[in-house]
Amino acid sequence: MKYEPPALAGDEELVMDCHSHGRHPAYFSSTDNQDDRHDVKMALVIGNCDRSNPSVAARLCAKGLFEETKRVPQAWYQAVWAAEAK
Ligand SMILES: [Zn+2]
């Protein structure tokens, strides 16, 4: 999917970039690697959105260096799962 991130005002900084893989699992694709290669931010992907317990992947992006978290905080899962249950 192609999209343009929203423009930031002069004093705003991008901290977290979040997107969904719909029904597909959460992971960082080659497209994600291309999109994130110039940024400094946290990136979050939510997948398996058709399930009651969607998958989540997160990483730190630093201008082409990617450090994926081995374990997403449980509270983040609970936030996603709670949203699904509503
Ligand atoms: Zn992606």
C-alpha cells in the first residue's frame, strides 16, 4: 500500500510510525525496510487483524540501522487485544 505520512509542523517530531498488515502477520517487510531507511523513529506493525489476538512487531529505526525488539511489551498486546474485544 502506498501512502504519504502527514506533514509535520515546525516543532513536531515523528516518534512512532505505526501501520497494519491487515490479515497478514506482523513483520518488517522489504518495503518497510525501504520506507524506514532514512528515519529515526520507533516503528510498529500490527498484523492478523482478523483475529482476536493480533500479532505485533516493533523496532527502532536509525537511518538504515534496524533494531527489532525481541519481545513487544505485554501492555502493547493488551492494548491491541482490548481494542479488538470492544
Ligand atoms: Zn509493513
